[in-house]
Amino acid sequence: MEDTKNEKNQEMDMDNIKEYGQAVLSNQDTDHQIHLLNIIGEIEGHECLPSTTKTTKYEHVLPQLAVIEDSDKIDGILLMLNTVGGDVESGLAIAEMVASVNKPSVSLVLGGSHSIGVPLAVSTDYSFIVPSGTMVIHPVRMSGTVIGAKQTYDYFKQMQNRILRFIESHSGAKQKRLEELMMNTDMMSKDLGTILVGEEAVKEGLINEVGGIHDAVSKLHKLIEEKKR
């Protein structure tokens, strides 16, 4: 009977990984339950993206974060990112939700965490980036028809300030420096912005440390132990 139950639990875990990029890591030595949350591809917002596009749907992530907050079985969150960005409002909503969960959290930037992925990467209690990981900081953009009026540009500026204030309040980077990186014209030939690779993201104060999965999991176990004490 117990074997059947374990098999069903394993099947459910595999389904969650396949459908939502989520799993629970159980460590018998520490007795910690860590929820693994992946932000992969493009962050999908209020409009559905083509089926050929790899996406993270915010309507999947937000309820799961609420469940994590309410669960007495989950001790911490490991957020792994490899995203090109996406819907600004949805990405910022996820970042705000992660930051407000009252459980220890650690993020790990793998291939990249670009655009709205930057607030997501800094939304946790501690952050890592692999040596080859990248972060792209650029001005807010919007797809679709844009009315060339002052109110439109004011709205863009307001949204950009919301993002910058969030990043500043959850990392060691300052808003003025972030604006300089956003408006940089020297790095991308056909665009504004700055690409930060590995250690550069740490030097700018965005990320706490260069490291990999071992470092991220070890740090999260330490944060969980500190909270329990």
C-alpha cells in the first residue's frame, strides 16, 4: 500500500515538473522541504504566446506561491531562471509575490535573466549567477500600437521607475546607476542597454554571488536553519 502511494506521489512530481517546471526537493539529512520554481523562456502575460514559444505562465506561478506561503510543509524556495523577459506587469507581479513570501528564498541565474527577469532574480533573500550567466538591462518597451503623446511616455517612465525601485530595494544596485546601464549606447549596436555577465552582475550589486546549484541549495539550507532557530 505504501509503495503504491509513493509511486503515485512520484508520478505527481513528474507531472508538475513537466507541466509547470516545479518540484519539491526533500533532504533526509536536514529534513528540509524546498520548493523548486523555474522561470523559463518568455514570461507570458494576459495574451497567449504561440505554442512554439517556451513560456512561463504567470497564472500558474502566482497560485503556487500562495500555496507555498500557506503550507507548513515547505521550508524554502529555490528560484531558477533562464528567461528572455516578457510581459512587464506579469513579471513584476511574480517578483513582488516571491519577495513577499515569508519563507527563505534563493535565486540562481543560469543561461540568462533578461529584462523583467532582472527584478525576478533579485526578488529572493539571496541570489547567485553562474559564471556564464547574463543579465540584460534595457528601457521598458511595449508591443502593439503606441500613441505618440506625452501621456504615453509618462506611463513608460512610471513603469520603468517601478521596476528600478523594486530592483534597488531588493539588491545592492542604486537606481541612478541602473538608469545609466539602461540608457547605455556603447554595448548594443542597434539598441540601448547593458549586458552583464556573471561577475559583472555581482560587481554592479544586482546579484550577491557567483555560484552554481550546489552553492544555491547549500545557502538555502543555511537560511532555513537560521529561520528555524
